[in-house]
Amino acid sequence: QRRVQGYFHLLEKDVLIRCRETDKDLTQEAVTIATEEYKKLTNMDIHTFIDTNVYLSKDLAGGVEIFAQNGKLRVLNTLESRLEQISYQMVPQLREDLFGGNSNRKFYD
């Protein structure tokens, strides 16, 4: 299911996937499976292309970036981007753990 998440975020027919050069074969396998899953779940065709001109940095731990509409839409699905997202979500909890609760706080998102 996680393989298909990026497709559902975009809901586009043509998708470009960028990965690390070392992950090219693994990404191709995952794309094949994800494309089949997407077609089964949505009854929609999707054309997925792996970018062989531009690769993600070798410094990244892994993952992919998914693009649609000539780069206008982008889904970041790298380990670093997921960790960054989680860190932002944890800030309120960390603040409370470090400094205690705030009686003036009205919203807990």
C-alpha cells in the first residue's frame, strides 16, 4: 500500500519518478508493482517513467520523488523528507515535555 501512496496524492495519468542511481533497479520493480496495484484500486491507467537523466543525491538514505504535470506537482517520499515531517509534528509535544503545559493554549492540533 505504501508504494501506491504517491500516486494517490497526485491522481495523474503521467508520473515521473526520481530515485538514487544505485536504487534504479529496485525502483523499477516497485514501480511495476505499484502501477498494477493502482490500476486495480482505481480502474485508471497510469504511465510511470523513471528519470534516467537526473538522479537523487547519493547522500540521501533512500526513497523517491514523484512528479506530475511537468514538475508542477511533487511528492517527496525520501527518508529525510519523512523525518522532517515527523519532526514538525512532534514540536508541540516536545515543547510540552520540556516546558510543561501552557494554560493559555486553546488548540491541540
